[in-house]
Amino acid sequence: MKLSILTRNLGLLSAVIILFSCQKELSFTESSGPQTQSPPVLDTLASTYFHCKIDGAKKNFTGSLKALSTRPGGTQYSINISAKLNEDPNDAEGINIILNDISPIAVGTYGDIQQGSVISALVYHPATGTTTYGSGLFPNPELPFTCKIIAVDDNMIKGTFEGDVYLNGTGSQKIRITEGNFVAPF
């Protein structure tokens, strides 16, 4: 008999624990009562990354990933997202995404083709460090540079990108960058 009561109580206790562990976290304010607590737009620095394919080869840029937000001359807003392939000071391989607009950079699509006030660029520096490939200078690229900002806040920026970049912007040699995605800290 005692075993039956103990089993029933353990079952009831387990059901209560499961019920309360599945409840959303709540916060209270004096004026509004309970509200579901919403997570920040972007998570912690531990979730930063910068990946893409360069001419079909997967690259994971793990060095010096950062975003810098400026307003040079007070006339336009700019965000420069940069990443090096690694932390080796002798390896110059890296990528820069430069977003410019007369309005603050926000969720949306930016590209190297001037549309209204938006002019942006993608720049790739191979490991040699002596050459630069860029978008925006070569007219009518096969795959124009586009960057889609998915989320942005005061601490981080998240997006995807792709586009053709040309040796010194001249069109003589092309590199295709695809499947790019990033979360970069400011």
C-alpha cells in the first residue's frame, strides 16, 4: 500500500515539474502585468562567423571579424564588415563588405549597382596581399554584388552576400563569391 502511494506521488510530482519546465519565461512590469520576455535581436559574440565560397571553394574566415559603423562627413552612413581568413600576420587573405547609404544601414538589400542613394561594394584580398578584387567598378557583371542585411542592432550585424569581383575592378580577371553569410560584432 505504501509503495502505491509513493508511486502515485512521484507521478504527480513528475507531471508538475514537466508542466513548469515547459512554461515560457515571464517578466512583470507594474503597469502591464506578465509579458513574454523577448530575446535580443542577435545573440552573443560566441555566435559570430563569416563564411562563403570563393570560386566554389568553401572558406571560413576566422580572423579579425568586425563591423565598423561610421558617418564620414555627416553626409552618409557606412558599415564596413571585414574578416581575415585567419590570425596569421603573414596571410593577407580577407574580405570587406562596404555598405553605404544616406539613411542608417538597416534590414534590407544593398548592392554595387547604384539604386537611388545606395552604393556598396565587395572587396576580396587573396593570400598574396598584392592584388585586390572588387565589385562595383566593372559595368554589367554576370553576378552583381548583393548583400542582404537580415538583422542589425547596436552590437551585431547579420546578413548574406554574393557577387563577382574583378582584378583591380577592371574586368580582366573575375572571382565569383557565393553562399556568403555572416554575423559580425561592432
